[in-house]
Amino acid sequence: MMKKIVCMCAALALCGAAVTAQETTVREDVNEAWEQVKSDTAQLWSDVTSAVKEAGQTIGGSLQEAGTTLFAGTWAFTNGKCKTTISCTSDGKMTVTSEEKTGTTTWKGTYEIKLGKLLFHVEECETGVFIFKKGKPMSETWTLSYAPNGLSDMRFTSDDLPDDGNGYDFSNPTIFVAVKK
């Protein structure tokens, strides 16, 4: 009988060892699969992030191109003897000119389009009367909110544009009329 018990214990031990070996193999397989899932997920996330970034740049570029086409031109606002002119070129250059009886001030720089906003990066301010002009470098960004008004006019609003010579405050919505060439 003792032999039978010893044989049975030996058989159970061998079965247990076999089951443990199978569990170890399964555990290793699961760990390898989990590591592969983590690696694949990281790669997928990287691909998705790159695609979203590229799409954002494409959309931003398209918006800038469309805005540049929309803004290429000149608009003027006249308030008594004062006239304020906004001019934008298709290559991204911009000027704002304020004319009044005491002289003219022109701010020059570049612009970029954001949804509903025009960012004017002012690089220079030129002031003077007739041919006597003096320029000084600047480094400011002015924000102008815009909305088309009809087919060719534009409504601008800005806390950054200086008041005109009559004290008109451009933080009020202001209709600038398209200047025909």
C-alpha cells in the first residue's frame, strides 16, 4: 500500500510540475502579448498625434491663405478731416495710416489671420508732415477683430489701434469702406 501512496504522490508531483510549467509558459505568453499591446498602442498614439498635428498645420495654412486673399486690399474710415487706412498685401505685409491736419502716422509690419481676428505685428512707426518723416522701430502685436460688412466693406474693432485725430475710439465697431483701385 505504501508503494501505491508513494507512486500516487510522485504522479501528483509530476502533474503539479507539468501544470506549473504550463502556467509559467502561459504567463510568459500573456506578458509577451501585453508588452506587444503596449508597444503597438504607443506607436498608434504617436501616429495619431503626428496626423493631428499635420492636419492642424494644413488647416492653419489654408486659413491663412484664404484670409490673405480676403484681406488683400485697402479699407478707409473717414471721421471729419481725419482718415484712417488699413492696407494689406497678399504677401502678408500690412500698414495702418492715420492722416490728420497735423501730419501722418504710418505703422508698418506683417499680419496673420486667426478665426475672427487679424494679428498685426507692428515693426515700425513713421510720423511726419509732407517729406519730413521720422521712423522708429517697434515690436508690438495689435489685435483687430473683423467681420465682412456687405460685399466689399469690413467692420474692424480694436483696443490696440490708436484713436484718430478727432478722438474716435476704434474699440467701437467701425465700418471701413473698401478703396477702389
